[in-house]
Amino acid sequence: MSKEITFILVIVSMAIWVTVSREAVKPSKEIDWRKMITLLSVGSLSAFVITITLFQSL
């Protein structure tokens, strides 16, 4: 993967995790659980892809 694509993926992943943290600080009754599960899944997948990409570049 090129460095530019990796950089864009890192920025998108950071935005996803910021959104997850904002959702997590809401009171339990106000949390949109479908949104939370989706964001956690996509955030975990992006973190996994970034980790694999960084290990491949070693």
C-alpha cells in the first residue's frame, strides 16, 4: 500500500475513534447502539489493516 493511502486510512481511522469516544460518553439511554457497534467494527477493522500495513513495511 502506498504511503498516501496509508496516511488517509490513518486519518479516517482517527475520525472513527473520535466519533466512538463521543458516543461512549453519552448517558446509556441516549447511546445509539447500532451506530456504536458499526463504528466499533469499522474502527477495529481499520486498526487491524493499519497494523498489518505497518508490519509489512518493516
